[in-house]
Amino acid sequence: MDLICQNQGHKNLIEFVCMKDSCQECRFSCFECLQGGNHKNHIEDVQKFSAFLNLIKQQSFDYDDLMNKLENLINHMNNQCGELKKGLEMRFKEITQLSKNFNITHFNEFSSCFFSFQKNKEELYQLITESIGSLSATVKNSRKILCLEEKSHQQITNKELKPFRYELINQIKDEYIFAFAFNKEANILVAGYESSKIKVFDFQQGQLRQMQELSNHNKRVRCIYFLQKSLSFISGSYDRSIILWEAQENKIFNCKQVLEGHTDDINCLIINNNDDVIISGSDDKTIRIWIKNDKWQSLQTLTYHNGSVFCISMNETQNQLISCAADNLIVVSQKDQDSSLWNIQQTIKVEWGSRLCFISNTLFTYQPYNKKQMIIYEQNKLNQQFVKQKEIAVKFGKDCFWYFPQKYIQSKQLLLNKNGSSLNLIKIKENGEFLQEQIIDFDDNYIHGAISDDGEYLITWDCKSEEIQIRQYCE
């Protein structure tokens, strides 16, 4: 059996297969795939394709053997039951014959046979009932094992197919909100307002209780991002500043540091997984890299874009950065591991858009401005360049306000994508297929929101309803 590798640019025969149960990559690979890094984290589970074919052949032999044994067992049980039935029929005929020839002489013999048969019948009936029950339980357990194996296989390959919806559980009237952020545990919610204030809420099962109001910014708060390893968050504003907020033991937040350097509005913020790098994008057309020493300080300013920077995203290994701006470009930047400086690796000419998001190290999504398609880019393993893979149909609207970034929830394989007046909730299958699971239409393009890190809660504010709307994930 000869199979050709399906990876882009490869024309080689399949030579290897990964046997690891939980592997998320394509299991079949050519030699070039392995050279490119496929299965590098569990290379010991990779076997020759010929060995895999032999395993399938052996499984076929084992299946035939199991079927023969099961058939022999059924035949043996049928024979045993047939002999038991014949014995019972003969015993009953003896008693019937004695009853026909019944007289005082045969009374003792008949009564002994009759009472003995009655006793044996009850014991036999109980034994048969118990045996049938035991056999039934065995068969049931066997079927259960087979069903569990099938279910486990389905969970590995099709776990993303389980349908879901976000159900509205709370609505609260409030003034214009530009940004939301949940902490890691999703028990604190922070909201940034057009009026420049920030409100801190206790969040419990969709219910909000205001704990604090912060007023250090003097213009609208555009973006908020929580740190992962401490109860702290950062906020970016139209006043061109970034503020680091740190909570005390009583969960009261205080201004820890103000980061200044941008010369125009702050549009987007992200933090790396170690909480020691902040990346910000601004209307001043730059991306700034901030690092943590004794205090936060600017390390580098990226000047690749020729328009306002609207969205930035880092990959899983935190060594690549993608950005989009009002210049019809996506820029891919690569981090130098020695200097920690970022260098331009690739520019992609696109229609103008303000939302993008890494799905994995080799895949990201991009939403052109209010278009009916979202674009998927995948990295070519040969030259490490990202190329357009396909387009996904999404709901759009009459217009689209450019804030509210995309977010991918890996635990639920769920992408949140705002486009036009709608939120598109998209499942990403193991095979790379994108499924539109739910569309929430607000009939207004001024929508701002966030989703918790575990994907359990979705919160929005829109101009038409002027409400904070809280939705919960339901399967």
C-alpha cells in the first residue's frame, strides 16, 4: 500500500505513523515531515508505516480468533441447554407415566418422584435464573467495554462535535463600556468605560457586585488584560498611557506603575505567559515591547506598520508575534532567543482588518473588515512562511466597529470572532475543519466584550441595548 504525503509541498511516500493515543498532529508522515519537526515531542511513539500495516493485519487475525471462540462458546452453551432440556423432558415423562398408572401400590414411588421433582425444579429454576443473570451481566459488561472504547475514540477524534450554545443569564443597564477582562479564575471582572473610569466587580455565577472604581486614566479605557500569575491587570487608554494595577490581600487594586512612551491612543495589549513581557499597539503606528526588571521599562519599539495598530497575538511558544493595522498588512515578527529582540520575518498583503488570533504555532485566523469570510493562514514547513489556506464563511453586518479582539479557547476548541453586528462562535475540529456553532446578532456594530479563559462565560456591552449581557456556556 503506497500513500502520498498530504502536507503542502511534499510529494513523498508515507513512511511513518505515530502510535501515541493523544497525538493531535496528522499521524501519517513522510521523512520530510519528521525533519520539519512533526511529533518531535514524542518521537519514540513514531513507527515505520510497514509496522503499522503488520499491526492491522495482526488485529484482523485476533478479531477472527475472537469471533471463532465466541461462536464455539455459543454452540457449547446451546448444546448444554439442549441436553438440560432433554433431561427435564424425560424426567417429566416419567412422572406423567406414573400418574397415568396411579394406584395404591405406586403411591409411595409417585409421591417420592413428585416431591423430589418439585424440589429440584425450584433449585434448578433458581440456578438457571442466576446463571442467566450472570451471563447477561457479562455480555452487558462486554458491550459496555466496546461502547467505552468507541466513545473514547470519538472523544479523541470528534470531541469538538458536541453542540453548544451560550445562553443569556443576566442583563444589567450600564453606560458605554469599551473593554472587559476576567481574571484567570473568572471570579473578578474588570470593565473599562468611555468616561475613563475602571470598575472592578466580584463575579459569581453570572452575578456582578461592584467592589471598586478606579479613576487614574483621564480618557476612555480601550483595553484591559489580566496577568496570569498574580492578581494584577494592565489597562490601556486614549490618554496614551498603560497602567499596571496590583491587588492587595483584600482584593483592592492600586496603581503600581504607569508606562509611558506611546504618542497616541493605546488600542491593544497582551502579556506573555510568564508575566514578564507586555506588548502594546497604538494609533502612533508602533508596537512597543515592555520588559519587567525592578520596574517595567520599554525594551523595543517596532515600526513596521504605516497605520494604527489594532490587534496583536502571540503563538503558543511565545516566539512569534502577528499584528494587523490600518495599512492592509499582517506582519509576522520573530523573537531572537539571545537578545529577546523582535525582528520582522514576513509581511502579508491583505484587505484591511482589525482582528487576528493564533490558533496554534502554525495556524492563525484573520478577519477582514466586515467581510463575509474569515481567512485561515497556515505555516509552510519548508520555508516557515504563512500562506492563505482557506476562507470560512461568517456572519457580517452593515458596518463593523474595529474593537473587540478575537480569542481562541483551547480547552473548548472554540474561536470567538466579532464581525459586523454579530459574534461568530466557531468550533475547530481535530482535522482542521471550522464549524459555525452559534451566531449572536446584536443588530448594532458597536459591541464590546470578553470571554473567560475557560470559555464558561461570555460578557458583552452594545450600544443598542446599553446593557451588560452575560451568557453561559451550555452543551
